[in-house]
Amino acid sequence: MPSSGSRPIGIALVGTGFALRVQLPALRLVPAAAVRVLVGREPERTAELARAHGIEASTHELRAALGRTDVDLVLISTPPDLHRPMSEAALAAGKHVLCEKPMARDRAEADSMCTAARAARGAALVDHQLRFAPNVRKLRRLLGEGYLGRARHAHVTMLIDRGDRKSPHLRARATGS
């Protein structure tokens, strides 16, 4: 990755849903990051979304984004069945990878991705940003201290109101039902 004082980290943002709604606004808060290209399935729609979000380039072919010399990091925010092939292609092209969760659909895919990451020279990470959330850290500390006794099973549901009233998690609250 570029060091401080050098050019920003060039990012290929792969995905036009969650990537644009959530990840792009967060990336814009990072001075050392610059989204260089948006990758989506539909060329015309992807180009329109890139223009609307101020992203300089768009493509429907991951290979084209991987060939760009101004792209250092590929942020993969696609359906899980695409995570393995896209991550492995990006790593083989010498790019760093930040893959949205779930990392893979099964252990075989995850093992394949880990093998590719170990062989690559760059970073390969899974986007588990919630581990740093204050409420998650506190819960982890309490569990580690035995506050609830010995944990045998945990099921955690976390609802976050991001203002998206179309979200199925918020539908009941939004409609008043």
C-alpha cells in the first residue's frame, strides 16, 4: 500500500448496491483513499451510477479494473458466490483485497481463497468491521470475564436503523405493524 505522503490508495469498488450505499460514503471519509473505478454487471447502469457518485470510471469487467495501474485495492461487495473467483483474480493480479462477508459459501471456497492470499504479496481481508463496535467489544469482554457463566451458545440479532425504510429488518417498525 502507498505510504503516507504518496498518492492515495486507489480502489476498485466492485458492486453497485451495498458498496455505494454504505461503503462509498465511509471511504470518502478516508483522505488516503480514492475510489477510481466502479465495477457492476450492467455497463450502462454502472456508468450512470459512477457518474452520479462522482467516480471517474466504470466497467462491467473485473479484468479491466484489475488491469488499472491506479488501483491498489479491490473492495468486493457482491453476492457470496462471486467472492472466491473475484478475490482470487484480484490477488493474482497483484491487488490487495477487502472482501465483504460472508467470505465464502463453504469451507472449500474459503480454503481456496486463503491459499491464494498466502501466495499473494498483498493484503487479503474480510470486512468484519463490527468487531470494533463498542457494544460488540463490551459484550466480548463480559463473556470473556464469565459475566454470564460459561457460554455454550449465543445468538445475537443486531438491527441498525440506517434510514432505509425498504430494509426487511426495518419494515415492521417503518410501517407501524
